[in-house]
Amino acid sequence: MNRLNKEEQALLDAFENEELHQVSSFENKKVQHQKYAQEKLKQEAAISINLSSIDLQKLQKHALAEGVSYQKLVANILHKYLEGQLHEA
């Protein structure tokens, strides 16, 4: 059973028939696109989560004590968790 669509099959056929060739500026384009991808990953994105009002109040209290917004505190906590820097006390 062929699981390729028409475009995918055309690309595979062209590859198998050695009709595809690497462009001379490939390395430059590759580096350019890698830089673009890295910058895109650095951009911030907004999310929406549901919290109990008690948890939100606690977050706001801790954020006030640290001198940051509660949104920034949540972002910092998530970042530390994802980087393996957040440990249980």
C-alpha cells in the first residue's frame, strides 16, 4: 500500500532518478534557517491556564515578596522545572 501523496511520490521519484541536486548556497541557507529557528524558539508565547483562586492568591503573594509579577514567577518556575533546576524541598 502506497502511503505517499502525489507530491511526496513526485519527490521520491525525482530523488530515485537522481534529478535533485544540491544548490551551491546550501550551507549558507542552512545556517540562515538554523539561526531563524533558534530566534523563533527564544520568542515568548502567551498561554492560558486555569488555577484555583487559592493557588492564584498564593502565587501573587510569593510574586509580591520577590518583586515580580505572578506571570513572571510562573514562567520562572516552569523554566526551572523544564531545565531540571527545580527540586522538591
